[in-house]
Amino acid sequence: MARRSSEQWAQRVELPDSVDVDVLLPTCNRPAELAVTLAGLAAQAEPSFAVVISDQSTGSPGWDHPAAAAMVRVLEAQGRPVTRLRHLPRRGLAEHRQFLLEQSSAEKCLFLDDDVWLEPGALHRLSCALDELACGFVGMAPQGLSYLEDRRPEQTAAFEAWEGPVTAERIRPGAPGFERWPLHSAANLSHISADLSLQPGQWVPYRVAWLGGCAMYRRDALTASGGFAFWDSLPPDHAGEDVVAQWKVMELYGGAGILPSGAVHLESPTTVTDRDVEARDVVLSQEPAG
């Protein structure tokens, strides 16, 4: 279903039974950021999508904030189904993502953090890239635009565009490919895009170590790789759950970042303050030797 424009907002509409993309949005104690994230989604024209918000706030859910509530109304007036769920008690990031994945039925699902704004057209670019590359996931690493004057050539040196089809890779600490992780710091991707002189409508896939904040999966690839079902092997306080899930997808189906990145990090303070436990250290230690 195409996005309904403002002259149609007051007309009764049957919401679609199916969409191309489910946008899965976990949130916790960030009502203002949630409103901005939803505003970015409201600016997307295609493909058809639904939004699932799962809130773990300690007080009122984020969608009760007037700005967030207004953006939910805009999305619904546009013909975008919006599901609002309270998911408590908190059992950790991985469990929250697994819960959201289980709500999804679309062919593609976009995990979008609650502090990321998408430029118009970003969702379409991601969807087209996933179709064309036929890999497990694609993503846009969120850019911190306060760093636009901060060039870091020592971090962007690891950039490598995919030449030919995206293929399966095994990424582990110390192995080839792991050194790519600094690519997504600051505004590095914005600088690389400028250096490549990318034109409107042009996009380039590149090799990643992992990609957080804005990743679109083929849902069947993510579920076949186990999704985030490893959550029950982790303590509630952990970080890096998306790294584990993406590495598992990459081993079977491959994954890629997309330039330019139309995802903007809002640069709010993190809500994940306890990072003593990295999910990969726990989950991957259970892998068979060799």
C-alpha cells in the first residue's frame, strides 16, 4: 500500500493485511528520541511497511509523549499499521529483539534503534539493496553528524566495497574482517560517500564486521540462523547482541553495509550503561572447538 498523503488522511481506510517490511523498534525511557525516529519513518514513501514498537520504559510508555503520539497518528493516517506493545520485565537486549522478531511476519524486517532518524528514501534504498544483493542482511550504520569536520583516515582505511555478489563470511575477533569495526565510528561513512562522489540514487555495498542501529534482514535468513534465541544464555545486563546475530547470518548468507548511509544517530546518551558482558564472549565461547 502506498503512503496516503494529507488530502486522504481523514478518509476511512482498511489497513493492509501484509506489508513488505516490518520495522521493529525497541525502546526504553526515550520518548523524545522515539518521536524523532517515528518522524523519520513517516517520511518514507515506499516500500509498504508496518511498525512494531516494543516499550520497556520504567514509567509511561514512550508513545504517550505528545510528540511520539502525534507521529503514531501520522503514520496511521498514512496507512501504516502501528502496533504498540509493553514488554516487561526486562530480560536484556537480546530477549527484547527476539520478542520483536516473533511479532514479525513480513518477508523483510528492519531492526531500528529508538535514537536513529532515517532520511527520506532510506527504507526504499535498503529494501532494493536487499533484493538485489540477495544476502542475509543489509544496513546503514547511523552517522553522528557532529563529527562531519572530524575526518579519521586511520579508521576509514579498512573500507572495502563488495565487488560481485555478497558471499558468506566468518567474522571473529582477531580474524580477517574484524578490523573493519571502526568504519562505523563518528561520521566516517559520510566522509567515504563524499570521497566516492556518490550521486543521488546511487548506492554501494561494502564489507562490514557488523552493523548496529539500522539493519534490514531477510526474516527467513535471520530465523534460520537462530535469531536472538541465545538470549537465555546471557545475563540481563549485556551488550553486543546484534553482533552475535549478524555473525551467524553472515556465516550462512552474507551481509553488507550500504553507502550512503541515510541513518542519523541522535547522539543521545546511551541507555545501555553496563557493558561488562559482551554477548559474543558468552555465546561464542559455547561453539564447538575448531
